[in-house]
Amino acid sequence: MQDSILIDKMLREDWEQVREIYIEGMATGNATFQKQAPTWAEWDMSHKPECRIVARFEGEILGWAALSPVSSRWVYNGVAEVSIYVSQLYRGKGIGNRLLNSLITTSEENGYWTLQSGIFPENISSIALHKKYGFRQVGRRERIGKMDGIWRDTVLLERRSKTVGIK
């Protein structure tokens, strides 16, 4: 199966499957502060069109990854936040590895010099995945937001490109 998985540009018609995978992530309680999946229009406005990818196998979306801007200020044009989600049916099968590796390549092709992720500390596998691809922990944001009435921390990870933004 691994050889038949295609990492591809996310299309508008992929949204329903992408949304379902996002809902699965929300249900874990350790993927996002979001409690409701956004509409396509909301999601589309908040994610960079040039950096949205999916893992496809025989027409099925197995996972997705995308970048969101961290600021509207021009100086931060090359800095973006990573979102990466894998269907619960395909976790632990290398899909996240392929998506994050491809997202890094796509981000650099599009001029991004810094990628960051805010991950719940309980999401050990996501932290390990990011570290495997050169992200380093730059901090911990304590009590950054409430979820179901409980304060949650996030671990802030960052990856600086070795090819973009070095001069």
C-alpha cells in the first residue's frame, strides 16, 4: 500500500474527507482547541492555498497537512503554522511522515523559512514526528487556553529552513 499512496495537492472536492479526519482529531481531545469543524469557506480563508496537501490511496484521503499564516504582517510572510492530521484508520503507518516531509518541501518551494507548531504535550506521537523532521522545542505555553473548562498547555515547536531565508 505504501508505494501506492500519492501525496497530492488538496482540492476543494477533498473537503468532506479532510473535514472528517479533522473531526476524528478533535475527538481525541489532544489535537486542537477547536470543538467544531469549520465550514469549507472558513477553513479555506485561514489556510495557505499553495501549501495544502493530502495523502491519497485509491480515491480515499488518508491524511492531510496544511499551513496557516501566523500573522498578517508582511515581515512574517515566510512564517507559518503546521496542521497535520491522519485518519485514525491509518495512524502508525508512516502517513504522517510522508505528509510532513512533503509539506516541508512544499513550504520551502513557496518561500517559507520558519514553520511552527503548537502541540498539546499529551500528543507525544505528534511531538516526536515534528522533532524527527528538524523541529525543536522553543517553549511551552502554559495555560494558553481552556478546553472543556480546563486550562491546557501547548508545546511550541519550530523548524528553520536550511535553504530559505538564510541570507
